[in-house]
Amino acid sequence: MTKQLPTVIMFQGGKEMMRRPQIDKKGRAVSWTFSEENMIREFNLNELYQRGKKTSRGQEDPVPEEGPGPGEERVLENGEVESKKDK
């Protein structure tokens, strides 16, 4: 028997902000139901949507096309980490 558990993780700025279901201090999963309402509420999806609409109207900072800056890293689609010094 495997101990696989479907998990949803929200990242912001490359850092984990929240995950559901959570694991308690004893290593057990805290009961949580995967439903549309729970996902919207727990991850503040309505607020994120509104914030995204505002930034898409030209209020966001331009994204540099040359890749990560000095000391920065980014995760590529294949899961590898690329840093400025790799280039």
C-alpha cells in the first residue's frame, strides 16, 4: 500500500505559500476535502484573480527577457534550476 496523497501547493515568488492538505506535527494528513468551494476559499482565488486583472491592465513591472538577474535562479520546465552564473 502506498502513501501517496494528492496535494495542491501554491507558490508565490518561487516560495511555497500554502499547501493542502496539510501535514500535522505527527506526520499525519489533516482531513481536507478537495472541492471547488474549498479551493477558492483556502487559496484566496477570488482575490488572486482580481489582483491579476489589475496587473494585466499595464500596472505590472516588465519581465526581463534575459533570464534571472545576479544571484537569482529560476526553475525550467524540465525541473532543472538555472542561475545567472550558469549562462
